[in-house]
Amino acid sequence: MSAKKILILPGDGIGPEVMGEVRRVLDWFQSKRGLRLEISEDVVGGCAFDRHGTPLDSATLQRAREADAVLLGAVGGPKWAKVAYDKRPEAGLLALRKELGLFANLRPALVFDALIDASTLKPEVVRGLDIMIVRELTGGVYFGEPRGITDIGNGKRRGVNTQVYTTSEIIRIARVAFDLARQRRNKVCSCEKANVMESGLLWREEVTKLHATEYADVELTHMYADNCAMQLLKAPSQFDVILTDNLFGDILSDEAAMLTGSLGMLPSASMGEDPAQSRLRPSSAERVSGAQSSRAARKAMYEPIHGSAPDIAGQDKANPLASILSAAMMLRYSFGWAAEAAMLEQAVRAVLDAGIRTADIAAIGVPPVGTRAMGAAVVERLDKLVL
Ligand code: NAD
């Protein structure tokens, strides 16, 4: 089996610090578990602008295309606030997602028992919460045409955006949700506004059709997106996989994230087309041997959902767990190394159970640890898991 090529793009602010800890964890897996990884690093965002005059250099994009997976830290910061819009650090990230064709955004919202008090909701409401939001990322109202602001005379203007989805866009994202559900608790809740939007009606009809023909074994429900927003606060444990479009997904995933209480804990994955239709589920052969089939061909990028946190950058204060958990998603979804992914998640849980906390999740009166100490603690737990 050839080594998996990973491109790490630490980015700006706390990005390099948290990615340093991801690197430490991946080094551990290479030396202690024999995983064959070929890791390289490059720049994206503000630091790429400083070096190349663009937030995403063409050579970097090419390396991302050639990688089996990309791990990204975060981009942006006040230093680049006055840079032209298309050269801003965030433009580099958007270009990367677009160029890699990453149409599916996976955002788990997981409440760790040890952090239950970090949620603003009552512990009995969020205990054991484990939701996966699957958001369509490259279509819908953020990209639909016509769009723009036009002058309509008399000093008045008109702003237009268009919500548009095609059958194939709906089906490919629905497949991702159904496949994921089969690896989890086998439930998909599809959210739109079929009551008031034709694009929502099409969404519901296509998801229903796909379910009947290929995924009848998965439990499917439909919910209006506004009701989903309410249900996430009222009874979030009813959800397993939530499937939704770009706009509603943007809002619902942020809401779900906050149920868990801390930005520093939340990973994400963005996936592209699966050329061989091998979907997200590792075959049993892959699970046993870590063997690679078409999985390497599926473009994927993994990143924490937080930003570059300029307020704490360079101070060894950032929580690296969101990035470390993003790396666990990479091991599972890009490489089919489910056992190693579970190990890493278990090590994170053990660290939290031991009361080790960075400042963002620290309990009152308990001294927090720094970024590096947190990374070291995860590796220490990994060591104990293999003993
Ligand atoms: P942010 O997520 O960077 O920070 C929000 C707050 O959360 C800050 O107080 C920060 O200190 C804290 N925080 C964030 N991550 C943390 C971590 N791992 N550990 C501990 N505390 C953490 O959001 P912001 O302040 O709105 O944005 C700052 C910059 O990041 C902006 O330039 C923005 O455009 C950019 N941004 C980038 C991404 C990305 O790269 N994907 C996402 C969001 C924001």
C-alpha cells in the first residue's frame, strides 16, 4: 500500500499552533501504529498573500489536488482587513473548496460528557448528543443566478439572490447523508422549506425517491428548516444525520455547534465527488487491512470550524482538539482507518475525563493547560491505549 499523501495548510493566527499538535498526533500514528503517511505543508490565506500576493497560489492548489487529503488550520486576521476582497485570506479558502469540488460539508455536533456544563442548554437535554449535519456546499442561494444589486431609479435599489437546485445536486448530497447514516444510527432527517419554496419541494421529492430506490433500510423523516431550528434547541437528541441545503445548513450547523458549548472542540470535513461511487462507508476488507481502493481519489478537506482567533494567536492558548478531531475524521472518511480514528477520539475523551482543559473549556478554578500540553496529553493517552 502506498503512503497516504496529506497536505497540511496551517494558515494564519492559531492555525500553525493547532496544526502543530495535529502533526504530533500523526507522527505518533506513523511511529507507533505503522500508518504510512507522506505529510507536506504549504501556505494558504493571509500568509500566502504575504508570500505570493495571492491567498491561494496555483502551486499550492496543485499540491492540494494531488493530495489524498488536505488538513487546514484557519485563515484570516486583522492584518489583511484592508486587502482587496478577492485577495483576502478567506477568498483562498473559498477558492480551495471550489477548485476541489467539495460539495458536501460534514459537521458533527458531539457533546462530551466531561464538557456537558459548557452547553447553555440543560445537561439532560444535551447529554449523549451526537448529530451529524450534512450541508450542501456548492449550490443553492449562495451561488444561484441571477444575483446582484441593481438600481431601480428614484434612489432605490433591488437586491437579488436565487435559490436553485438540480436533481443531481440533491441526489449526490443525499447519498452522502444516507451512507453516513448507515455507519451511525441509521436515521436521516431532511430539512428544507417545501411548504413555501419550489426548490424545497424538489429537494423533498428527490430525497424521497432516492430513499425508496436505494436506501429504504435507512429511517427517513422530513422537517421544515425552521422547525428543525426549534427542535435542535428543544430535543436535539432526536437527530442522527441532518441533511440540508447550503443556506439552511449554514445556520443549522452553527446552531448545532453551539449546543456543544465550545468552538475549540468542533471538527468538520468537506468532501468531493466519489468517482468510484464507493461512498463513505469503508468496506469490511478496508476496515481489516486499511487497504486503499478508490478512496484516495475522493477529494476531501478537514478543518476545525473555528477561525484564526487573532486574539489568542501565538500565546499557546488555543484548543487544538477541534483540529485533532478533524484529523480523526480524515483517518475514518478518507483512508478508511476507522479503528485508528476511534482510538484518537477515545484519547481525546480520556483527556477530557481526566479534567485536562485549555482555557476555552476550563472549569472555574482549574488552571488551564496550553496548546502544546493538550497535544502532548492526547499522545500520552494514545500511548496508554496501546499498552
Ligand atoms: P474565531 O473562531 O477565530 O474566534 C472566535 C472566538 O473564539 C475568539 O474569542 C477566539 O479566541 C475563540 N476561539 C476560536 N478558536 C479557538 C480555539 N481553538 N481555542 C480557543 N479559543 C478559540 O472567529 P472570529 O474572531 O470571528 O474570526 C477571526 C478571523 O478568523 C477572521 O479573520 C475570520 O474571517 C476568520 N475565520 C476563518 C475561518 C476559517 O478559516 N475556516 C472560520 C471563521 C473565521
